[in-house]
Amino acid sequence: MPSLQPDEVIKKVQKGESLERADLRGVVLPRAVLDGVNLRRGELDGANLEAASLKRANLKNASLRETFLVGANLEDANLESADLEGCNLENANLRGANLGRANLEGANLMNANLSGARLAYAELQSANCGKTDFSHSILTHADLDECYLGGARLGEADLRNATLRGANLEEADFAKARLDHAEMGDANANLARFVSASMQQVNLSHSTLTGADFTDADARKINFTGARMQGAILTGAKLNGVVATDAEVAGITCEWIDASTEGDGSKPLRNAQIVALLSGKEVEEKAPTRPQGTRYFGKGDVLRNASLEFGGGASVEIESLFEHCSITIGTGTELVIGKHGVLAGCQIQGAGNITIHGHFFEGDSPGIVGPSQLVVSKGASLVGAIEQPESFTRFGFEPGCNLRVKIAKPGAQSSSSKGNGRRKK
Amino acid sequence: MAEVKGAASEKKTLIEEGTRFKGSLSSTCAVVVRGSIEGDVEAPALTVSPSGAVHGKVKVGDLRSEGEIAGEFDADSVLLSGAVKDNTVIKARSLEVKLQPASGKMQVVFGECAIDAGEPAGKEAAIAAATAGDKKASVPPEP
């Protein structure tokens, strides 16, 4: 029996009296309004507080083991170091709550809203966090081993140094989350989204990552040892120092990755180079390691008034200055204007894939005709008109890119351009 | 049109699917369009859902579009997918279009449009930077 009856609790709260250290074990207070109550070090084990309102309540160091808090409103509540083991918080609102060092082992947080909550060093082992909203929350050093996070939303959450060993992360969304140094070995992350996440030195060894999306993730020094990665997407990921020994990489989608040490896009790799990197082979900086068929124009070189033609499937990288040049690229050709590359007064024609890390300024308009893919990275510039092919161009513009472009539909014959109207054949 | 509370509790103006709005819309809270707007929009943020369409003159802080847009768009930051129709002008401090895998659905289909985003390096400055190191003239490679 609790030391206070439910009506006594309500009266004390209404009078603004403190319930610090109160013994409320097993108390039944569904839908009670207890906003701002001071229950610091209170004992609420096994209590029924279904749909109760506990906004801004002080529950620091309180004991809430097996407490029934389904649908409760704990927005901005202080639950620091509280013991919530086995607690049922399904559909509860914990937005902005402080759960630092709280014990949530085996708790049910299904569909709960913890956006912006603070959970540093919290213990969530074997907790049920299916479809829980952890967006923008702080989970640094949190223990999420064997936790169920299926369909959970962790966008922009901070999970640095957290442990998620053996956790179920199926279809969880970690977009733009910070996961550096997280321990995620043996996790099941099928179809999880790590788009643009920061994942430096994360351990995902022996994890299942089928169909997981690592697009644009900063995964430098990530450990994929023995991971099952069939159908995973790695396009644009920063993978310098990746360890992927015995990883199963069949069917991965990876148009290019960045192998630069600084993760600044200065060392893009494609095709066989990516396979080599994931196989643990060193991909050297210098030209001799470039795959056969690669044409490289180094920094400091200047080409003027040249006409260049590259056949289908070729790989061309330009770190030089090209002025008034005409470049024709065949189907599937990869043309990369490197960080130091400048194409001024130039025109590119053909159904290849163009990636601009440097600068492109058109001469004759449209400056770019018929590309099947055009990517402009952060800090790069593109000034000119683009005429799309019949199948339309696949565009990728990174935030921070600089554009002054006119895009024309297939067959538009540069009708929208303001150039001199001439087209080079 | 209704004001709704989103996940983050901030108020949003919602043009629901099936609703067609014609005229000028000015709001101090974010606008979410699941239906269609034909006219001018001014708001701190505009989200066009996959079922949504906005045709007109738009001035917003953040623009996120997965639907159809046409007209003049002036925004601080833009995240685009969906369709950009003919005669569209987009001016933004920051623009993002995510590159989708070649096997996947096209992220954005652009009609005739003009995009003005970021601050392009001046042509002369870029040439000067490229030639700042050791210069050497090259000849075109053998065909």
C-alpha cells in the first residue's frame, strides 16, 4: 500500500507541496494532472500513471520500476538517474526530457516521442524502441545493446560513443545523425538509413546491412568486417581507412566514393578502385594506380583551344586549366573536374557522367549538352546552360555548390540560353 | 486551410490534399502544401509534399519540395526533389538535390528553368588560382 492515497497526492500537488521521497508504490492515478510535481527520489514502482500529465516534473533519482506510463506526458521532465527498468512508456511524450544516466533496461518505449531528449549514459539494453522518435536527441555513451529500434527515427541524433551491439535497427532512420566511435557490431540494420550521417570509426563488424543506405555518410575508418552488405548504397560515402575484410558486398550500389583522408571529396574512386578499397587494398594517391583507360590532366597544366574526344566507358579527371576547349564524352564516360580543375569558355557534349568539384564556365551555349548525370559538389561552381538528353539528366547538387545555370528540356536546342547561340558539332 | 501542430509542436499552415488555393498567401508560420497553390506565397518555410503543387511567386526561408513547383522561387535554402516545371526560376543561398542511384527513380525532373544558387567564384579569379602554381603549356593528348 502506498503511504499516500491518490486523492491526497492530488491535493498536495494542487497546493504546490513537495512529494520528495514520497512512497507511491502501486498508486493508481490514471490521467492525473501532476505537472511540475517534485517527486525527487520518490518511489513509484508498479504505479499506474496512464495518460497522466507530468510535464516538467522532477523525478530525479526516482524509482519507477515496472511503472505504467502509457500515453503519459513527461515533456521536459527531469528523470536524470531515475530507475525506469521495465517501465511501460508506450506512446508517452518525453520531448526534451532529461534522462541522463537513467536506467531504461527492458523498458517499452514503442512509439514514444523522445525528440530533443537528453539520454547521455542512459541504459537502454533490451528496451523496445520500435518506431520511437529520438530525432535531435542526445544519446552519447548510451548503452543500447540488444535494443529494438526497428523503424525508429534518429535523424540528427547524437550517438557518439554509444553501444548498439546486437541491436535491431531495421528501417531505422539515422539521417545526419552523429555516430562517431559507436559500437554497433552484430547489429541488424537491414534497410536502415545512414544518409549524410557522421560515422567515423564506427564498428559495424558482422552486422547485417542489406539494403542499408550510406549515401554521403562520413564513414572514414568504419569497420565492416564480415558484414553482410548486399544491396547496400554507398554512393558519395567518405570511406578513407575502411576495413571490410570478408564483407559480403554483392549488389552494392556505389557510383563513386570519396577515399580522401580529410573527407573533402578530393579523392573520388569508382568501379574497380572501390572494389579494391573494400577489399582492403591500398589505393595510392598517385597516377600509376589509376585504372587503365583513365586520362588524367594534372594540376598546373594549361590546355587552350583544344578539341578532346573520349570514347564510351573512359574515365577522365581534370585538375588543370582548360580554356576554350571542346570535350566530347561517350556513353558511360566518367568526367571529373577535380577540386583544382577549371574549365573556362568550354563546352562538354555527350552522354557521360560529369562530376564537378572545381569550376566550369561555359563558352558556347549550352555549355553542357546531353549528360546522363551531372553532379556539382560543395564549393564547386557551374556557370552555363545544360541541355538534357531525351532520357533527362540525373542531377545531384550538394549544399554549398554554386550555380548560375539554365536547364533546358531534351531537344530544346538551347532556347533558354543567353549565350551566343552557336553550338559546336 | 488549417493551422496544425506538427511533431515539433510548431504551428504550420496546411493546404490539405484535395484543396486548391488561388491567390496570395502570407504566413508567419511554416506552410505545408499537400494540395495545390496558384499564386504568391510568403512564409518562413514551405514544404511541398509529393502530392502538392505550387505555381507562382514564392519567397520563403526554407523550401523543401517533393512535389511540383513552377514560377519564381526565392529562398535561403532549397531541398529539391519531384518536378520543376517550365519557366521556373530558383534563387537560393543554398540548393541541394540528392543524387539517386541510376537504377532508382529520378530524384528531380527539370523542365526549362534557371537556377541561381550560392556564390560562384569569378571566372577570372578561378583562372588566376589555377595558374598560380607552376605553369606549363600542354598539348592535346593523342586521340
